Amino acid sequence: MALVEWTRPAGFLALLLPLAVWLLALRRERPAPEPTGAIALWRPLASKGSGGSRWRRLPPATRALLGALILGTLGLAGPRRAAAAEARSWQVIVDRSPSMYLAHTDAEGRPSGRGTRLDASLASLEEWRAQAARGDTLHWIAPGEADGVTHPGDSAPTAWRSAPAQARERPRFLRWRGSRCLWVSDRIEGAELSLASGVGGVFAAGGGPVPGAVSGWGAERLVWDGDGVRTSVLPGAAQPRVLRVGSLAPLLEELLVLWAEERRVRVVDSDGAGTILRIVGAEAADVALETGAACGRDGWSTRATLASAPLASAAGALDVWLTARGADGNERPVVTWRPGEVHVGLVSLAPPAGEAAAFAVSWAELFDAACLPPGDVVPLAQRRGVVASARRIARPAASHGAPRAAGAGELPLAALLCAAASLLALASLVLPGGALRGARG
């Protein structure tokens, strides 16, 4: 029966009918009185006896009728052969932010024995997959990877078990809301959880308190020890780096150098450990798209020459920080950003008009907001512990949907059961005890 599914299970209620017929047929009647003057009269009565099963004592016609009713009920329940489960493809969005590499602890801060928060979240996913998604294909995505690669496989890449060299921001999970998306994190925030009904699965293991650095810049750290916060200095810590890709407008180049000196960071042209920000400017091959485009914000305005290269990032969506209006009156983004990246589509800038300091302050605030914290820094709220989010799974059974059409040479099970029921019903009319047999008698 495991290979059969029932499309109309309410049809099983019709089994009450053969049950009623069986109970009525087995109802005992008062035996007719017979004279007992001679022992010869007892022998036939003894041979009748009351032995044998109740089923065998039923007349053949009644047995055939009961079989017809039972088979008809099974046909009414709509049986069909269960279709083989179809393999599904899932996108697994993995949070590789610093908090995922904290030790997984209980509410008192004791090690839970489950490794890191990432290990605990992935273990929950593997447990679910062993029960509900065997044979399915997983495609692993870690937002923040420079190449935006998707990794197919049964488990997450081994390298992801260790923290990345450059700190990652937490993924914007709401970008992946399909029914074939799985979220892996230590926590799912309120807005995300309220919209998670359209997601295939959420695996967030949570975690208890873990003391450590909660803020820092360069070699300085603010460290939470479980009770309070103290200042600490890391001996031999590398100077933070800002990676510049492509070329910037001369005015922005000067501003970046001044900002870097003030923040005690190095502006470099090659990636490496300690990179807290990538500023992507126009490439040498870019052709100026338009000159004299108007742009401005925060009390300043200027005219700019725009690059033709689109502002995009393989690592995820970018927020628009600055737009420019061309001669046709249309606005287009010219500066976009996300934590760890700033993309600038400005080839040159005229001296800004407006408040003198507003231009410098505006760009400095953008660079400050885009800088990633050092890899060992985790916000205090997360070090104090995060609540494990509800694990929600929405995986419809592979056999749900329209009934499968019968293949060549295959008769539907419901039709076979109804045909057998019809034959037994006809047999109940002619067998001993049946209506036709009784009429002949």
C-alpha cells in the first residue's frame, strides 16, 4: 500500500455500509423448536453445531455482497499509483558574517558541543535534508564573495567552515524569497521572519553569550568580558587597507587621501588581508557617456562627466547614494554602495557649489559607513546571545498536483476496483442466499 496514494480519502467513510451489512447478517435469531422424542433427531442438530468462523457461516451471496461493497469503497477513495518523488533544486543562502564563527553556546555561555553557530545551523539543515530532501540538488551561495560563485554539492564548501580573510556583512535574505531558497544564519530578524512564509526553509541555530571584541579600528579594540567593556590594543596589528580599483575623479582622489590619513588607513591597489573597503572607479577602457550631468546631495551640487560602465556588483545588490540628471532630464545612479564596497561612475567633477565643507563631510560619511569592521569584531547585541529563529519548512510532497495519466497498457486502479466490485455484486444475486436464487427456489 506504500506504492498507492488516495486522492479522495473521505471515500473511506463508505466502509460503514459493509460494516452495517455484516453486523445485520451475523445477528442471531431464536432457533425454531423441534420435538426431541428420539435420539435420531439429535444427530442432525449436533451435526449443524455452532463451530466455524462467523464469516464462514455467512451465506455465499452475503459474502460476495460484502466484498463488492468493500472494493467499491476503495475505488471511491480514488487510488492511484504513487509517482516517484521528483528531484528538486535548492538555493542555500549562507550567512558568513563574523557572528557565525562565534562558538555556539547555551544560555549560560557554556559550549554546546555543536561547534560554531555556522556549524550548528548547517547541522540543522543536514538533518532536514536527510529526512525530506534526499536526492535533491543544493546550490550554495555566500553573498559577499567577489566572484559571486554558486557551489553545487551535497554540503557547504569546506573552506566556509573558517572565517573569511575579509569580514562579510550579513546577507540581505529578503533578496532570496523563492520557495526553493533555504536561509542559513544564526538569527533571522523580525522583518525577515515575517516574510519567511515564501521561503523553502529557515535554519538559524541562535547561540548564547560569547565574550570578545565588540568594536574596533586598527589595533584598538573595545572588549566585552561578560560584565563590562574595556579597551584593548592588539600588538602587531596590521594597518587597515582600502583597495582602490580603477581610477577616480581627481577631486575624489584628493578627498580619499585626506580621509585615509585622518582614519589611519592605507590606500592600496592590490587586495590582501586587512582590507576593509573596496572603492571601484571607472576603468581605463570606459568611454565617457555624458558630460555636464548635474548631481548633488547634502547641501552641495556639481557638474560631472559620467562613465559608461554600469554600476554593479557580483556580490549582491547595491544601494544608490548619488544620482545624476542628464540633458534629457532622466536620472541615473552614479554612486552606489554596500558594506565593503563603493562604486563610483564619475570620470571628472567640477568644483562643487554650496557649503564649502558639505562636499567633504558627505563623502567621508559614505566611506565611514561602507567600511567593514575587523573580522574579530562582533556587535555587543550578538555577543550577548541571539535567539534561535523558528525553523520553517514548506516542502510539498512530490506526488501532489494533478492525477497522473495512465500509461500504455496500464489500467487505473480505481477502474479495476470498481469492475471487481461489479462482478461480485452480480455474483451475490445468483449464489446461494442471493435474490435471484431465492426467486427460483
